[in-house]
Amino acid sequence: MKRFGILILLLLLLVPAVSAAELPRWGPYITSLDEETVTIHYCLYENASGGVAITSGEITSLFSSDPAAYHHICIQDLTPDTAYSYRILVNGSWSEAYSFRTFGAENYTFVVSGDTRSEPPFTQIERHGVVALAIEKEHPLFVVHLGDFSGEANDPEEWDQFFSAGHDLYANTIIIPVQGNHDHSSLYNEIFGMPDWYAFSAGSLRFLVLNTNGWTQTRFEDQTVWLSEETADTGAKIAFFHHPFYTTDQKRTGLTLAQIPIWQKIFETGEVAATYSAHMHAYERYVSGGVTYVTNGAGGAPLYPPVTQPAEEQIAAIYHTLGFVRVDVSGSEFTSTFFKVAEASEDNSALTKIFPEGTIGDRFGTAAQVSSPIGLSALLALLCVSIFIIRRNP
């Protein structure tokens, strides 16, 4: 990658705009793991030079990439908590302007979705597209995709559906990918280029992206050591992984029954306030050991009914409903809300209802497992003292 230097945005007018026929095959889409760096990605139909023009205020910086089909242009030294606009170079022409905001704020919103894959007779356009449009209206800082982006991860036409259904969302919002069981492919790795498991911070929260797929079993100990190290530091944390620990379809847990308690103990002692998973195509919420376990696989794939009776830890469940989770963050505290987007028939053949915007299915709040200046015990003690004083001074 080469940096051309700093130019005035007006220079971009010397290069023609991209026509509809010259749009990239996939993208653009954005990934980021810190508050000063983003990577802007896109895929062309054939090898060609690429580039990004990124603007903040009146300053535009130009970056180039060598001829290729896949372009992954890393942009560093950005300002935290700052809005940027950008354009990509496609076959010698500049695209329309897109935008994103860097990490760094203490108060922000992010969205969690997952299982967007299609299954005949419907495509991602009819299902994932409906959810993506609803998410776009929330203007999140980033979107966590909990895995299973497509049904056949090595089939480019399936990825055509994914990027078409969510084009405007993923071009203007940072995406955090979590690898699902349908995502074991060289194509997935080429598209995102992320580690099998990784962590990042946004404001006061630390986020852990784990891998519960079968092909990582031989490295379970390595991942567990990494998880223990990541949770050793104090501070609130949230974990993301594809397979849920609690579900009404027990065949959908990814780790073995012996492995799950190992991670649960780490979550409980390592200040992990909540985890988000998918794989079960429904919304379910459980609480165990002070940790909230959310399943949200309602991003567009065929929806599943409950198979078994829920565990006693279950707090809420919503079936046959497409939707997404919005998380509103304030420092180390957050509120998690599941929004219902559409209801599907029991045979998944049709959407039977579109919910009004903002229809809430479930909500919970958490002061992530950190010390509070005045806890419940202190409040009770204060109340007892107050009652004592009142009785002494009627």
C-alpha cells in the first residue's frame, strides 16, 4: 500500500465517478480493532488497481493498493471518536461517499446480529435485507456478525447475496466478524482476514471474539489460555462466539459438555458480563453464575422452534421472529434490547408480519461486573439507619 499524500477533496473531481456497472462485486466494508486504525475492503470482478480517499474536515488523504481482485487497505493514525467519509477507486473511477466513525467514545451503540444465510425458497435479499435495513436506521458504531454469513462459504454467489442485502449497512459501519460453522473456508478468510479469535476495546469495554467451531478443537487449550489472559485484567467485558452454551436445541452447542464449564468459570471470575451467540435461529436469554447468555440467530436464516424444554436458567425466548440486538453503552454499563423486525410462518415459507419500527421483544440492563461506589448492601444499610433516626426523632 502506498500513501500519495494529503490533497484537497476537490482534486477527486478530476476522476470520474463510478457508474452502476462499475461497482465492486463486494463492498466496500470496514473492519477495525482499535481506535486509530481501520481496514477498508472491497472485491472486484477482476484484477485492477485500488485506492481509498478518506476525508476528515477539509483534509483528504489518498491511499493506493496494487492490482488485485481483493483490496484490503489499512489506514492508520486516525483520530479516535471521529467521523470520516471515504470513497474507493474502482476501475479508475471514484465511488460515492461512505462514512464511519472510529472507536474512542465512552457512550455509543453497537448492534449484534447473526445467521444471515439464505435457504430456498428465499434469498438473503428477502430476509437478511429486511433486518439489515432496520439495523442501518440505528446508526451503530459497529455491527457484530455472530457467524454463518452464507450457507456455502466457498460459493461466491452466496456472498453476492450477503453483500447485496447489507450493502449500505456494511459500507458505513465497522463490522466485527465471528466465525460460524458455515464459514470454514478460504473465501471467508480472504474476505475478512481476521484471526481465529481476537479481542478489541471500545471505550471502557473489552470485547472477546471466540471460536467454538469443531475445527478449532485441537487448539482448545491454546484458546483457553488466551481467554484466561484476556480476562485477567480488571474491567467489564463482553464475549461473542457462534455456538450457544444454553439453548432449547442441545445439539447446537459447539464445545463439548466438558469444555463449556471451563469457559463459564473464566467468564464468571473474569468480569464477563454477557455473551452473545447465534447458531440457534431464534432469540433466547439465560442467566447463570452472574453472566447473561444471549442467543440471537435471527438475522435472516430459516427460523427454528424450540426442540427441548428450556433450562431453568432461561429468562426470555422469542421464536419465528427476525430481529437484532442493539446494545447502548455508557462507560462500563450497557443496556441490551432485542428488536423484532418480522414474523415468519412456522414453515419459514413467508413473512407474515412486519413489526413497527422500534418494537421491543426483550430488554435487560447490566452494570457490568465492576465495583459500585454504593451497592445494594450500602443502600440497605443507609435505609436502616434512616429508619432508626426517624424512630428516634418522631
